[in-house]
Amino acid sequence: MASDIPSQRLDVRTEPTLLGLHRFNEADAGAAEEALLACCGSHRWALRLTAHRPYPDIESLLAAASEASYDLRPADLAEALADESWMPQPLLGMRAPGSQAAHTALRAAHAAYEARFGHVFVVCLERVAPEEMLDTVLSSIRTRLANDPDEERLIAADELRRIALTRLEHLVATPTGAAAH
């Protein structure tokens, strides 16, 4: 794709965090979309971010990703939430340290949440200490179970946006994490 932004030569010794962004910007559309789908399972979101490359800096990419997240239609959100259920990880919070009773309560809370809202529970745990994850997840599920479906859809969408931004930042912030040619 032709760009209005001039290509820059990067000196990875002075700007190592830009190498991942450069690789993402220069990757073919299919590789970029695939990398983005690992951040958020909405094809519309991934296509939109892919189509608007190149991004001059990570902040611009994150702003575009956030804006695209706010524009997700209900079907796009459902697609992204369904993708979260296929992630190769145990139930959110299950790897956190805690008692067997707490883990049992967490399993029950996840099941109740999915039964009530029809999708997996998502919450961004980026700045939560490992020893606090179990309590944070359990408390969040219990609180959010009281929401009506429309209110919960908005909260889940915002949590998914925060998760996607964190994943995207990790993707492009490391030279080997971005889509390669």
C-alpha cells in the first residue's frame, strides 16, 4: 500500500521500540491482519487498523485502535468475545495463587456469567499483581453479574478494548513481536 508518510530509516540502537512498529507498518496486509486478530478477534477492527497503516508512532496506532474499538458494532463485539473464548488459557484468574475454595468459586462465577450474558467474562488485568488477580477477577464477575445485558455489553466492550490495546502495545513494542515480512 502506498503511503503519504515518508519511510524512515530506523536506528534500532537509539529507537529499538520503533522497530516493531516499522515491521508492522511494512508487513503485508495478511500478516498485519493476522497479528491484529491476536490482539482483538474482530475482523472489522483488524481490517480497519491494517488499512490505515503506516502509523508514525505507537501512540498513533494505539489511538486508532482505541477509536476502532469504540466503533465496534454488536456483531463485531460478539465476534471478538467469541474469539476470547477460544484463547488457549484457563479461565481468567485460574492461574493466580489462591485456595481451592476460591478457585471453585471462580469456576462457578465464570459459569454464571456465561449463562447470564452468553459470552466469556473479560477484564483487563494489566496492572494487577499476581497475588491479587484471583480476588480481582472474582470480585469483578460478582459485581458485573448484577448488570443488565446492555450495561454489561458496554463494560465488556471497554474491557476488551483495554485488553486489545495492551496486546497491541506489546506486539509493536518489541522488535520480534510485530508482524514480519
